[in-house]
Amino acid sequence: MFLSIYAAMTYLDQSLILRNSSLPSIGSHLDCLAPPKNQRCSIINTIQQLVPVGSPKPSDRFILRELSVLTDELIQAYQAAGQLQDDPFRDVWNRRVHCYESSVKPKLKGATVLVSGGSGCVGSHLIQALEAFEVKKIIIADIAPYHETERSDSALPKHRKIYCRADVRDFDQLDRVFSAEKPDVVFHLAALRLPGLAEKQVREAVSTNIFGTQNVIRLCEKYGVKHCVFSSTGKASRYVTSEVYAATKKVCEWLFAQASQRGSTVYGMVRFTHMLDNSSVCDQYDQKVRRGETVNIHAPDKYICAQNVHEAVSLLLNSLAVAQPRQLEFLVCRNLGWPVETLEIALYKILVSGQRLPIYFQGCPAGYEEGFFRGQVDWDDPTEANMLVNAVEKTSSRVDASGDFIVSPVLPFCTEIFEAQLAKLEHLLQNPESSDACIKKSLAECVVAVSRSAYAQAPVEILLKVLNWGTDPNYLGLDGTTLDAHRHTIRLMIESLSAGRSQSLAG
């Protein structure tokens, strides 16, 4: 085993330098849904030649006119393939999933429920749903103002729905809310959620998402909260990540996993994917089209899975039914449908507007750069592929009785490594002289170290499969994503194999 690991690492170092190989994005497996590849690629290549990736927004009239013509041609190519006939997310908007109301109600009836981040999209819909469970009181704790229009169907009087202006980063401020209201159940949704913004506001993202979450956990234990449910992201399923938002959510998952082992509160968790009701992608395109402006798209062949807010609320409520003491399991929607190309979304919005608007490809900004690693998915069972649960997590996951959800435990990890890395990160954050770059570097190191300790405990067979799937030569060179782009993931898997072997021999 040591010889094979050494050979693999040597091969990795050499191949990243010498080979110009690539891995497919998830779009490579959806060619049957795309317009003829050569026609589409020809148009896209021409657009990228007119406005190379990384260029400023085009303003030259000749170029804009040419881009408009090319955009029209691209729309026609999609239409010829049977696309753009309807909203690409029509099926997603209409999806509904089962809610275990009979199991959830006993935990909510007569309870005081606190929702951090209750002013947000999911939070506000969750608050409406909670009324049907005969809760005693709802506490909305948020840094942003909470606005609710009068509802004739509201089952909860105003005096039993209380808004508290509170920043999860401020322990004392949050402590006063917990002390005054004594919540029985907490839904922790508060976060700095936009990946692009997290890259620009690293300190705020880390302090809010990680240490704000730590404050919530400490107060749940201090005041004897019975149940606490946390909303994470499908981006946390990545084996490793240096993107700030995804990395902070991975750390939060480990915080909750540790708390579930040590505390008295019963913790649950869900992972969301792209939320249509609050979609930054769709909002950006809508604003551009509404103003009749040039529409900037990150890149072609970029796909997103999506869900609606009703599914999100059901996930959160069902987590109460699933959660068990002393272990942390997370829920995700099982049937997410086909991923949708962001380019198709933009073209559809332009088409239905009736305007002739140009598009161009700006390149992926920070926070959106990490591509799809093929080893993320279990290709032994592709019909059950789910982008929110990675191939290693899937080995311990199960499908719930309704068939609508996947339930998976958070992988075990070394708590000593986690606490040491977290202490380093907190020390940097408390130092006002620490730069965002230093904080981001420490965050990335934390993710690598803890992830390595987790995957070192995984079966060797699945780690080898992940490596084989992720570097399969049959799929290299399909869409221009280089093997080098996944060097950190590949190295993590190899080092995890080595660490796992060392632990086995030491045992």
C-alpha cells in the first residue's frame, strides 16, 4: 500500500505539470439534453473571441451588435433542440415532498421556537409553517428587520410572534434573547450566504457563519434547548474546498457533530441546494433583462441543481422527526431532477422578455470557481446520484420511508485536530491586524486537516474508487476542466489513504 501511494503521489506531481488533461463537468453527462454540440460551441467560441474571458463589460457598439446577433443564433439553436419552450425550472417550482407532521407536531406543540435568520426567505416561510403546529411562541432573531404583512389566516397573535434584533456574532446580545425567551426548539438559519460576498468579506463570513454558530450551540446547551436544527449547504459535500462560504459551512457541520456528541440538546441538520425563491443567479439575470442591459454569464457548461422553499421547509421540519441524541444526521432532497444550465436560464429570460439583448461570458468570479469533481458521485449507483451527498458519505446514507429524502450521518473526524485548527482560526479573527488572506488561508488549512482525518477513517475501497472516478482517462479532456483544477481533492484522497493505512498499522 505504501508503495502504491508513493507511486500515485509521484504520478500526481508529474501529471499536473506535464499533462493538459481535464475532467468533465456534470454537463458532460447531459449532452442528450443540449443543442448540437458543434453548433453551440461554434457560437459560444465566437462570443468568447469577441469578448475574451476576464475582459471588462463590452461597450463598443459594433461588438454589442455582433453579440446580439450571436445571442439570437444561440437562442435559435436551443429552440431547434426543443429547449426554451418553458421555464427551465418549471418542474422544480411545482415539486412537493412529504412532511412527517404526526412526528413533528409533538415536538412543536406548545413550544417556544427561535428562528435565527428568520427575516430571510426560508426563515419567513418556516415561520408561517410553524403556526400550523400550535407552537406557543415564535422568536425571530435576526440582524435584519423582519417585515410581515397582515395575514387573515395567521393562527398566531402578534404578541406571540416576537422579533428580536440580534447579531449571532454577539454572544451577550444573543444570550439576552435566550435568557428572556427560553426557547425549546431552535432553527439556526442565520448566515452570510452569498459565495461571492463571502470572498469579499472573509472576516464577516467566518465570524458570522462559524463563530456565530458556535454561539448558538453554546446557548442551546446553556438554556437546555431540546432540539436545534441547522441549515447547511450542498457545497459542504465537497471533499475539500478553499471557497470561503463552502468552507465555513463545512466547519459548522463539524461544530454541530461535536455538539451532538457532547451536549444534551438533540441536533439535526439539512443541506440545501440552490433556492429558487431566493436565487441570486435568477435575480441577476432578471435585473439585467429588466433594465435592457448586456447579460453577463459566468461560463458555458455551468449547471445548477435547484429546490423550492416548500421543500426546504419540509426538510427543516422533518429533521426534527429524524434527529436522535448523540449523533448528527443530515437530510437532503432525494429527487432534485436534472441540473439546469445557467446559460439556458439567461437565454430563456431574454427570450420571454421580447428584447434583443447580448450576452457575454465574464469568467467565474471568486466563490464560484471550483468545478465538479467526477469522484464526487457514486458511479456504481448513478441512478441515485445526488450532488448534495458525496460518494463517501453515501456509503452510510439511507433513503427515508417516504422515498423523498436521503438521510446521512456526518462522517466521524478527529476532534483534537478540529479544535486545534479552530483555535488558530479564532486567534486570527480576534487580531484586528489579521488580513482576510491570512484568515482565508487558515480556514482552508482547517478544512484540509479535518477532512483528511475524516476520510482516513473511510474504507480504502471507496477512496480508491473516488480517485479512479475522478481521474478516469475516458472522461479526461471533455470540457476543458484540467486535472490540475482538482489537485487538492486528489491529494487529499491520497493522503487520507496514507493516513488510514498508518492508523491501521499502528492499531
